[in-house]
Amino acid sequence: MADVEPAVGDAYQDVRNDSTDTKWAVFGYDKKSKNKVIFQTKGSGDFQAFTANFKDDETQYGFVRVVSGDSESKRSKFIFVSWIGKTVGVLQKAKVSVHKASVKQIVRDFAVEIAAEEHVDLDEAIVMDRVRKAGGADYGTGTVRESLDKKIAHRPEKKDLLEKNILKEGNPRLQQAAQDLQKQKVQDSLDRKISSRPEKEDLQNRNILKDDSVAPSLQAAKNALEHEKIVDTLEKKVGMRPEKEDLEHRNIIRGGNVAPALQSVQHDLEKERIADTLEKKLSLRSEKEDLENRNIIRGGNVAPALQSVQHDLEIERIADSLENRLASRPEKEDLENRNILRGGNVAPSLQAAQHDLEKERIADALERRLEMRPDQHDLEEKNILKGSDVAPSLQAARAALEKEQLADSLGHKLSERPAPDELKEKHILEEGEGEQ
């Protein structure tokens, strides 16, 4: 429903008041809110001054006083106009039927209602003719006769009617027979359509026919609420629809950087490129046996009726293997001792800080040991580290040569050592020592 400001009601009462010169008023929408109807203007000019206020890019409403009657009597009549300009958007057009009901709760009393989209719909002669017909008998001749004379003067020529196929030319009897035949064809077609038309319940379920279970006095309100609900849903969907660039990136619509004459060629080239890419991927896809070995698809050596059984057995085997591994997994304390799992005596929020402190402690200990390690020269003298004055590729040969020299020296010394008797004479070796 629309929000109608109080000024609309004041202008309406001003037009109806016989003691004022105001003959018409025009209402429109607030620029900041498409749901608020506001007073725009009013005046005492003629009917053309009233219709000049309706614009092609706006949705508006109007209320005007006119004088109607014949030469015997003159009476004031009121007209309500709902105007939808030619360039008004679809959503705003859809709202008019709902908002008009709100406006008509204020603008209640009028003889004729006119829905207009162009100024030709507000031709004064046509409007006044509708007012006279709505008012009953009309014994005057002046205005109607003038309007009729204008229409006769502007009626098309016979030649134009023949060219537009409105008027037929030829034998009247044949034309009548052709018309009767055409009417019969239309009647037959109509009978077939009526026989195949859906039932009332089906139309109600598809929301084409309104449910007559609602009281007639409430039907208009129900229809207005449903219409407003549809409009709100449509606005939400329009608001959530993706941008043009997004649709182009998702290849739903074609990009606009290519001339329309070349878009079909671009599309064909893109299809060929995709086909080539697909062929390459198909040529590189894994063989069936490889997929079976990797357990991606089931092997084809088992009958399809037994594949589900085989699958269940495989799951049981995996479950048994998993249970065995879980049974042999180390205890939590063992993992903590091996520093794989952090100890659980520290709150989880402090474990990260504990870990950082432990790393710093290890780093400090490592730095102290590095400071205390012996120099390279000391290690070389103790024969722990090989000298660096020989190329790495010759160090193995040098070590082997030194080993042979030591063996030769040791063998030479052993061959020259004194006998046990000589050592006993020199009192180096005691009696009984050195005997096997």
C-alpha cells in the first residue's frame, strides 16, 4: 500500500468546494520514496491546463471538475485520472494498481475514472463524451455534433481501407459466403478450445483464476496484497540479479567487446578451442586398470551383483586393519616422553608459550655447547678430524697409506723386540711372566 500525505486530501476537498476557484489538482510521488504519494499542483485553468501537468517519465494521479449537461441543465462532474508515462519503468507500473487503491481511499467521489498513458487518452472531447454517457440522458446537440463532424472529416478514404484489408472488394454475395465460412472456422476453433480448456479447480491451483471462497468485499484487498507481495519479491530478485560483467565471466552472455557481426564467429572459435582442450584431456586421462588399482573405480572382474558384497568385505578388512593399528598405537605418555605430543598438565591456552620457552631453552643449551666445542686444529691433532691440507678426493687414499705405514712400523718394532730370556736377565721381566 502507498503512503498518501494529508495535502492530497486537502487539495481534493478544495476542488470539490463550490466556493473556491480551484478546478483541478495533480498528485505524484516523492522523489526519495517511490511509495509515498504527494501533492504536486492545483489550478483554476481549463482542461488543457490540467492535462499539461502529466509527464512522460512520471506516474501521477489527477482530480478535475468539469461542467456537463445539455441545453436544459448544467451540472458539475468530477473525473479521477491515473497516469502512467510512456517511459516509466516496469516495477513502477506494476505498483500503480496497488497504490491507486490507497489514493482512491482519499479521492472517493467521482463520476468517471480514466487510465491514461498518452495525452491523446485525455482528449477533452472524448473525455467529455464519457462524462455525458456516465451521467445518463443528453438532449443537447452542440458538443457531440461538433465531435462527430470532426471524426467524419478525419475518417480514412475507401482506398486506404482496401489497402489495409479492412474493407473487401468484389462480389458482395461471395464476400458474404467467405465471411460465413470464416465465421464457421472461428466457431469450430472456439468450440475445440472450449472443449480443451482446463477446469476451474486447475485454474485456481495455477493462480490464474481467483479463489471464490473469499467474500467479494475482501477480494479486492486480497488481490492488492498478493500483487504487492509479487512486486516485493520481484524487486528483491532484481536487486540480487548478477551484474553484466559477472554473467560474461560465467559465459552466460557474450561479452560486448566484440562487434555483433563477429560474435557468432567468436563463439564458434571458442567452441573449437574448448573441443581441442577436451580432446587433450581425454587423451591424458588414466586407463581403467589404473583407476581400479588406485581404488577410484571398482574392478570389473567381479559380477555386478557381487560388487556390493565385495565392497562390504573390503570395508570390513580395512576396519579390522584399523583396529589392529589402534590397538598397537603407543600410549599418550610415551608420545609425550618422545616429545611427539605435548604434555597435558599445561592448560591449552599456555601450551604454545610453553613450547616457545622449551625451544629457547634448547637453543641456549646448543649455543653453550657450540661455544665449548674444540677447535679444528685440536681435533686434527687428536686424529679425530682429518687435516684439510689434502683435497677431499685424496683423503681416503691418504688415510689408507698412513694405516699401512703404522702397520709396517708396528711389525718392524715387533720383529726387533728382545726375547723374554733377555728381558729376564735385565730384570725387566720376572720369572714366570711371559710364559703361555
